[in-house]
Amino acid sequence: MGKKTILSGIQATGNLTLGNYLGAIQNWVKMQDEYDCYYMIADLHSLTVRNDPEVLRKRAMQVLAIYVASGLDPEKNTIFLQSQVDAHVKLNWILNCYTYMGELNRMTQFKDKSAKHADNINSGLFTYPVLMASDILVYNADLVPVGEDQRQHLEITRDIAERFNAIYGQTFVIPEAFIGEQGARIMGLQDPTAKMSKSATNLNDVIFLNDSPEDIRKKLKKAVTDSENCVRYDKENKPGVSNLMTIYGLIEGKSMDEVEKEFEGKGYGDFKNKTAEVVVKKLQPLQEKYYDLLENPEKLKEIYESGAKKAQKKANKIVNEVYQKVGLIINS
Ligand code: TRP
């Protein structure tokens, strides 16, 4: 039996955060030997909000550099820019015709995003989940590692795939969401009840992957805790401390029990310092590689060009099959 296929991606909007790394990319790195992995930079999805074109291009290269600097091997994985594999948008159109307005109307992310961008509720924002379904189905991905906030988009992807299969016969693999353990969701440092977000307005809420050691220490020192002064995991009542424990535990490979034991009798000051040190130590080599890569655009180009080629090969096959099934004439 062949390897299972994985696909995931991160938008090219904003700087990547410690949450992206610990919650997503670090796990991807662990899967690269066992699975056939496709990791893209979702630059088309980034267009649902307004961007400065130069900044968007820069961000795309930054995300690519972070992927590689984090240890995703471009030889083992197919790493590419979504916009460079036409098959995604070809399938997107077709799948739009098999997705109901009512289904899209139920998407909570659409409701949240249109509340946030009331001046720009474009139809791309509305059909965003259909492009995401296309990203996934065009590789027949078995597993899709995503955060909890994307679960609904995975469900609509499955519904669209099942609907298509029911009409045209077995075409798409029905993908499963691959949602990491509870702990893999990193929350904001200032508001630990909301996910750490690269678009946060309060910069102290977020550790960016390219933050300097001083900034990392400062932000962790300021992180919201509680008045108990006891390092104990209790997400409900101690969301701030629990979040810091999650960060510490994920980096050190320790369970919450082990972290509790380690800091027994110690105060938040000690705990925050120690957490800052492990974060800094973890990010230092990553940042070195990241800046090296950014200074080497030729190398980055080589990676995304060969990634797009590999991705296209697989995606074109599936799009052709779909074209055939729905009654289009393939120009070979
Ligand atoms: N919507 C995802 C996010 O914002 C990014 C994304 C786009 C994605 N296409 C995807 C994730 C396909 C997984 C699979 O996080």
C-alpha cells in the first residue's frame, strides 16, 4: 500500500507566529517520512482581503522560508505556491457549481470575517471554503492537518466530495481532518481565551517567529497569568498559565503533569523566564536558516518551482478526470 497523502497550507497574510509553528509546522515536520506531503502557501486565499502587492509577494517568500527553516525538506515534501498550480482554480470553478449558498451561509468564519471587514465582503470571502475544498480534493488528500477553526471547512469539503462522488461515481477521496492534540492550540499571551493570531493588533499578544530574543523575553514577561502563583494546568480557570505550559511542554516534549512537577513550588517569574529561554533556544537556529534563505531568493525559487511542477503533475490528473466526468472536452 502506498503512503497516505497529506495536504495543508497557511495563508501568506501576516507574519507567522509561534502558534503556527507549534500548532502546525512542527507537526508537519514529524510527518514528512511517513506520508506523501503537500504543503502550500495559500496566496490565493490571501486575496480575500486587500494587500499591498509587494508585501504579499514578500510574505509568500517568508512563509516558504519558514517552512524550510523549520525542517520541511523540499526533497521529501512538495512545497509550493497555491497560485502556481492552476488545477486548484480549475477545480474551484467546478466545485462552486456543486456547493449550495445555504451551506456557505452557515460558515462561522465567513460570518466572523465579514463582521471584521464590513467594507469588503467580497464573494471570494464567501466562496473561500470552496477553494479550500479544491486545494484538498485536487490531490485526493487523505488527511488534512488543520486547527480547530478550520474544522467546519473540512466538513464542507467532505460534503462536496461526497455529493460529487454520488453523482459521477468514485472520484474524490473523502479527506479527514487531522486536528492535533488539544494542547497544540496556542492562545494569545494577552488574551489567552483567543487563538494566537498573526493579525492581532496588540503585538504583545503574539510571538512572531522572527521576533528577537529580547522581544520574546519581554512579551513572555508581560504574558497574562493569574493571582494563584502556582504552575498548574487548568484551561478553564487559568488560561494564561495553561497556555504558557502548553508552549513549554510542546517545546520540551513534556506532558502537562511533568511541567507541573518541574515547577512545583516555583513562582511565575521563574516559570516565565524558563519558558522564554526554551522559546529563544528553539527559534534561534530556525531564524538563522530563515534569514539565510531570505538572502538567497534563487534557492527559494528553485524550491517553489520544483514544488509546483510536482504538484501540477498530480493535480492535473485529477482535474482531467473531473473535466471528463462533468462533460468538458479535454484539450490534450
Ligand atoms: N484556510 C486555511 C487557514 O486559514 C488555509 C488553507 C487554505 C488550508 N487552503 C487549505 C488549510 C487547504 C488546509 C488545507 O488556516
